[in-house]
Amino acid sequence: MPLTLSSQDWDELWNADLSKRETTEQPDRFEVAQTWTGSLEQGCCRSLTLRDLWLTIEESQLKQDIIFQSEPASWGPASSFFVAGTMKSCHQGFTAENIESPGGHYLECLQSAQEIDYFPSGEQIVRIRFGLSPAALSQFGETTHLPGELQPLANGNPASSFYRQGQTTADMQAILHQILHCPYQGPIKQMYLEGKVWELAALQFAQFTEQDEQDGSPRLKPDDIERLHHAKRILMEQFEQPPALMALARQVGLNDFKLKQGFRQVFGTTVFGYVRECRLQKARFLLTDGNLSVQQVAHAVGYAQSSYFARAFRRKFGVNPKTYQLGG
């Protein structure tokens, strides 16, 4: 079975492997390289601080399957492009399981939210990540020509949690190759990488805005996004018996179309998918607690029939509820 680690567990293991870790400043002052070989993982990471943005190039390989459960945190927005390797992620409370692999790119932001990552053993993962500073986004001013998830930040409003996937195009692949094989050093390297990250961000953002237009997704105003977060809070509190879609839309002051499309646009999942995620995460906690039978857990989280619950739990976690409860 995979080894499940909390943030504290990971930090303790990381500190135990301190003697096997090496950090070096590169000749370019804006870049720091780190390599490590530990009991669970080996890898390297180059971190580059550029003007109005940051860039990391990460390579890692796990020695056994690991499920990493972070503490609730706030960070982002950040973009990820996988060059090699596959992993899975779940943002508790607003996405189901996501497969992240080459050919895909991801835009995400967490605000007081928990991320759960599954890293398979023996697979070399190469990932390029970057993020634009709030100042960089705010320079666009009032605009509707960015992905809906980024418009609040561009308009000077607080960030919200979201996760979105896209497909890596040939033009994006070419830029990723150029970032990995930058031929320059010093200030010219900094200028070159800044330009490539901005170019990559432009292609990613353009793909998402084009998708919004093709899907007929509504343009979301900051007030709409706040109403969607209100809807999410209602569902989180009432997932055992959630309100009907029309009732929920009326409660938060949106029409049902904008609620359905906007919920997927902001949170990366459907209203029903979010309810199911809340139910299954609560069920996993109750099963671990061990005070209730599987049937009682099913009813406690809102499933009228335990067979439906067992099927959904198995699809989500890859194991039957009873087997999970017994630690199998």
C-alpha cells in the first residue's frame, strides 16, 4: 500500500536526510539549485526569481508509492507543465481526482485549502512551474480577456481557490524545450527566461479564454465569484442533504446556468461532483474512526443505499469501504 505522509511527516523525513541534500547558488544570482538523495526520494530543483514572476524546474523520482496530504494552505495562482512522469492530485473540497501527465498543463490556486498528491514509485517526474505576481496581473486592469479564474486578481480582488486543466500544444512544447535548454548566462539568461515564461503564460491563458467562449461559459464578475463561493459553503455544510440546483441558485442569487457553468469554471468540478467529493472525504474519516458500520457511514454522508456508496468509494479510492476500514 502507498505510504501516507502529512506535512509534518514529510518535514521530519526531509530533515533526517539533511546530510544527503546539497544547495548551491548558480553563477546567476537569481537562480538556486538544490539536489537531494533521501530514503524516499531523489531529485533536483532549480528555482529562479525573475521580475514579476517565479520559475521552478523540478525533477524527482520516488522510491515507493506516496500519498502526501498537505496542511490547509494558501498559495498561487501557479501554472504547471509536465514534461515527463505522471502523478495524481486532489484539492479537498473543490476537485475530485486529477491525473497530471505530459501533454497537459494546469492552472491552480489554493486559499485555506488542502491538497492531496499521489506520487508513484520509480517514475521520473519532470515539471516546469511558474507564477505571476499580483502586481503583474493587476497591470492588466479591468479586463474580461483573461481566464475567468484570474479576472478577480487582475481587478484587484482577493484570490479564490480553483483548479483548471488544459492540453499542451506544439507551440507550448517548443517553449518548454527552450526553457529546459536555455543557451545563455547572466542577464541575458534572465531576459530570455522571463520572455519565455510570459510567452508560455500567454498561450495558456489564451487557450482557457477560447475554451470559455466556445463552451458558452459565462463571464464572471467578482460578485458572481463571491456568490459561487457562497454556494460552495452551503454545499459543504449541507452535503448530506444538499439543496436542489434551482433552490441553491435562488439562494445565492444566480440563475441555474451561471451556477452550473460558473461552478465548474471556478472550482474545476460540477456541483454534484463537489457534493460527492465532500461525502466521500467525510466517509473516509468516519471509516477510519471505526465507530460506525459501513452502512451507517453511507447513511451518515447522504447515501440512501450502501451499494451506491460502496461503488462510489471504490471508484474514488480503489478499495472497498470495508477493506479500507479494516486497514487492508
